[in-house]
Amino acid sequence: MSRLGDLAFWRHLRGPRIDAAPADPVAPPGEGPLVLICGQSDAMPGLAAALRRLRPGLRLGALGPVAVDRGDRPVPQVLPAPPGDAALSRQLLAALDPAALVLTDGLLPAALVFACDEAAVPVTLIAGQIPNAAETERGLWHNTRARSPATRIARVLVPDRATRAEALRLGLAPARVDIIGRLTAMIPAPRVNRRDAEALRPLLHARPVWLAAALPLAEANAVLDAHAALLAARHRALLLIAPADPDEAEAIAVVAEARGLSVARRDRDEDPGPDVQVLVAGDTAELGLWYRLAPVTYLGGTLVGTGSPRHPFEPASLGSAIIHGPATATHAAEWLALDRARGARAVTSAAALRVAVEDLTAPDQAASLSVAAWTVATDRAAVIRRIAEAVLSDLPEGRG
């Protein structure tokens, strides 16, 4: 990394700068200890809810954008951004007397961190990544390590061993770097119409069923090739297709029929009877239903990189094993977490898709994959709790 790149990185960590004196900080109401949270991220709403749940009476304040937890309870804004110099940082701490400071998104506002160190206010940094040691040795960290704000932080929370190793290489004390797991995005599980699920389940009983979710027309032939190969081995197999574009449902059905497949159309109220080999839904509106009914899901758009692939935690949260192609730039962190946990099957071609579908329609294979995927998709709550417990452990007992 160039010197300019190093400087840009540390400017990013220092966060937004306030050159003029900001308005007076607004103290959150209440009498309990105050925890300040700085940095907007997916972690912030869930963390706020966990902190409040574990320590009733705790006050929270945001140095930056306001976050709302799942109960729609906002974190009040203390200041629109962290103070940009030492004097303003000291004034903030003197005015509010916070019990702790939490930095998310790897944000590192230097003046505020130094002020917290002087005032014995513990600081927790949630760091998704640490700059590579070889790069920072040539840059700002190496030249100013003794004065680095990172060395003044009470605790750095990292997702895995590799990130912890990078932190240690940069001089952080081992006792201050804890692994808490990867904080993935939280999404609600898609809605499942239970009445429809109960009506359709008997029709699918004992049949190998798989789903192509949000399938673009460009991938129809690859998916239908995989299904034809599956039918040769398991003649009662059923493919559910939820087109990415409702306007392509008709075209996908025509392509399937032209290949000699028996097709039913959901938008015509046609059921997947024993002779039906493909059921085409009108759109993705009922994806929760299909995820629930299909033990295996291929997430469309990931093979040829067209359209906007669905979030992989959708099928994972409803117990469907997942197959995906190489186009995973959308939701890259979630795909990486699933692949690392062996919670998804990656394929690179239509031929590999055929093999994966046949493998995973064997129940034991799908079950192993889906359990791993479900664990990854639901692990966020456990990670959030570990973060909250770490932050609260720094509060003196008398202040809780």
C-alpha cells in the first residue's frame, strides 16, 4: 500500500472531523450509567437492544447517526459526530461522565480515544478487519505506534483467529484482543403461508424437491439441464421455480415444456400433481413457502451474474440447503461465512450444478448443509450478546 493509501486508511479510522465547536451534547435521560456508541453499522441496533436487556436502566447515547433497535426504540443522539480535537473530547467526557465508549465499524476517533484513556473510560472497538501488518509497517502505524490510539483501547473484538493474528502483529496486547465471531447481517425470515404449506406438503411427500429461487431467464437452461439429469436418476423429482422477473415466468414455462417436461403454473392455480415435473410460480412473493417446502435451493443469478440474487440467509433461516454459483459479490460477507462453515455448496458451471443437485437431493447431504447454514444465519444473536457482555464487564458494579 502506498503512503497515500496508509494516510487514507487512518483518516477513515479517525472518523468525521468537527472543525467548529459542536452544539452542547444532549445527555440521554435517566440515572443509570451511560454507554456512548460511535459509528453506524449493522451491529448498532442489535447491540443497543442487547445492552438494554442485559442491564436494565442503562443509558445509551449515539455519537453520530441515530440507530433503532428491533423494538423501534432509538438510541438518542448525543452529538452528530465524535469530537474532532482533544479539548472538545475532554469537555464531552466531563459533561456526560460516560461509563464506557463503544466504537463500531472499526471507527477510531483518535482525540476521543486519548481523552477516554486519560479519564479511565474503557473503550471497546468492534473491528471487522485489521490492516495488514506488512502494509502498515511502511505507514502511519509504524511511525506513530507509541502514540497510536489503538494502543489505548481496552478491548478489540475481532471475528476470527486470522484477524486476531493481524491485530497482534500490529502491537496490540494479546489480553486486549478477543474473538467474538463474525457479525453477519440480520434479516427477517421470509413469511410462510402455513395454510398453503399444509395443503402442498402431501403433494410433495417422498418426492425429491428442489427450488430455483429468483431465477433469471438466462439461467433457465442450466437449471433445467440439472433437473433433467436428476429425473434420470430419480423419476419423481420436482423442480420449483420462482422467476426473478414475473414477466419471464411464461418464457421459463415455455422453455421447460419445449424440453418435454410436464409443467404446472402457480398463477393458474395448478397443483404439482404426481406427474408434474416443474412448478413455475408467478414471482418471488411466495419464496418463504418454497424455501420451507424445498430441502434444496439454488439461488438464481449467482451462476451467470445476472439480476439481484436473494439474500442467502433467507433459505438458510427456513432450513433449505443452498447451492450457489461464483457471482457472490452481492451479500459477499454472508456467502463467505456460509462457505467457510460448509453451509452452502459452491458450483462454477452448469455441469457442476447438475452434480450438486443430484448430491444434495439425498436427504442426509441436504440436512448436513442446511444445519450448518442455519447456524450461520442465526449466530448473529449470540455474537451480539458476547459483544454486549464484554462492554458491560467494563462497568463497575456500583454503576450498573
